[in-house]
Amino acid sequence: MTTDHAEAAEGVAGPPRVDAHHHVWDLSVRDQPWTRDLPVLRRDFTMTDLAPQLDAHGIDATVVVETVDSADETVELLRLYAHDTRVAGVVGWAELSAPDLAATLDRLRAAEGGTGLVGLRHQVQLEPPGAAEGDWLLRPDVAAGLDVLGDRGLVFDLIVTAAQLPSAIEAVRRHAGTSFVLDHAGKPPIAAGAIEPWATRIAELAALPNVAVKFSGLLTEAGDGQRDAEHLLPYARPLLEEFGARRLMFGSDWPVCTLAADYGHTLSITAALLETLDDADRAAVYGGTANRWYGLALGSGAAA
């Protein structure tokens, strides 16, 4: 973290609160093809749009995450980190299977804002399913890239469907020297009203110490009439029980969350699902875990 970012964090009274997962984009710079059938998302979303929401709800810092598999987008997000002290880290994209991944990471870290690179993500959810070693996460070239991330102290964010959790579990098991974060709780089938085998697989994943999970995306996975704490609690409970607060981090998934709820409602539902936690555990979910797992260096108050 640069000096400007560290000083901004030190100015916060109490443990910094972190939104560990959000996106920004400018459609005039790059299309977001996945939004074409989602009119609510077919516009630009910037930090200027997000800032009032952060201020209104006491969020001090954020982690911005890639949206498309684009090296250029990663460079732009790092530049955003360099110029906006609210952005505490960037989860970008690089070709994980490339033999020159290490050199690519060196170039990114040497670029403007490069110290903000905390991890990579790949749209695994869009990769075709494979049998056993045919799964994208288990390919030898991808495995080599995951080891490079571990060597460089970078995290790999897992954006997978519930059906892809078995290969995610195996990848995390094989790469004990790499830290992982499961995005959106592995996309549980809330709309379908099913909890198994998702819950069993979450327990299997949580048994591995090198993976944390984002408490994010539950509202958008729920169907109409299911976007309240009562319907979401059966899915929140396994995350809390299996991972614990020290491996759980809040992420709004803004602006994707607006498909289901605005920023404030997303936070209020999250608060309702976490109401049984004590203050220390709540501080971990709202900042401490993200600070420690991504190495955000937001100050001792967030080191839970």
C-alpha cells in the first residue's frame, strides 16, 4: 500500500470498514457483454457514483474487482487505486495459464498503482465444465499459474457456480501455498430453494485453511420474494459456522447488487444475517478479514 493509502486508513476512527467486492466500468472504454440482457447495469458505474453510498454507510475502504478477462482493465483499475485513496486493493486479471505469468505480474506491479495489486480472478463460471482433470481449475497450465500467485503472495478469487465447487475444492487442496477467496459464497441455489449439495461442499472447502469466503451476492442469487433475512439465513448459517468470522468478509457486489437491492438495503440485510456475532467477529467480517487476507495494511485496528 502506498503512503497516501496508509495515511487515509490511519485517519479513520476505529477499525476501518471495508467493502471487499465491488466493480466499476465505463462502457465507452469497454463493453461489458454480460450486462446486455440486464438493462439496470447498461450504464457507466464509477467511484464517483459509489462514494456517496460509502459515506452514507460508514465504509472506509474498498477492494475493486475485475469484470471481464482483460489485461487492459487491470491496468485501469491499478491506476484508479493510484488516484483514489478509498480503493485499498485491486483484484485484477492476467492470463493465469501463460508461461510468462511471473513477468506479467512484475510488469503490473511496476506500473502506476501496481502496489495495489492484491490478487487475480478469472471468469471460471464461464468456462465449460470438464471431466476430472478437464476442469479449467485443474489444468496443468492453470495449476502452474496458481503456484506463481502463491509464490508472489497474491490471492486468487474463485468465481464459480455451485456445480463447480468440487473442482474449486480440489484446486484449493492442491495449492496449499496459495491463498484463495470464494466469491459470492459459491453462488448457492437460493432461487431454487435448494441447499444441498452446496452446504456439504462449503463444509469441505472450509476444512482447508487457505481459503476465505465473501459474504456477498446472496441477494442476487435469491428469487423474487426470497430477498429477506428469513430466506437467506439457511445459506448464511453454514458460512458462519464453517468458515467463522476470521475467514468471512463483507462485499456488496455493487453495482450488480442493484439487480436485487440498493447499497443500503444490501448492507441492512447483511447486518441482519450477522446480528448474532459479537463486536470482534463483526469487525472481522466488515474489514479485518479482508485486511489480513488481501494484505491491505489498513492499520492495526483492522487486523482481526
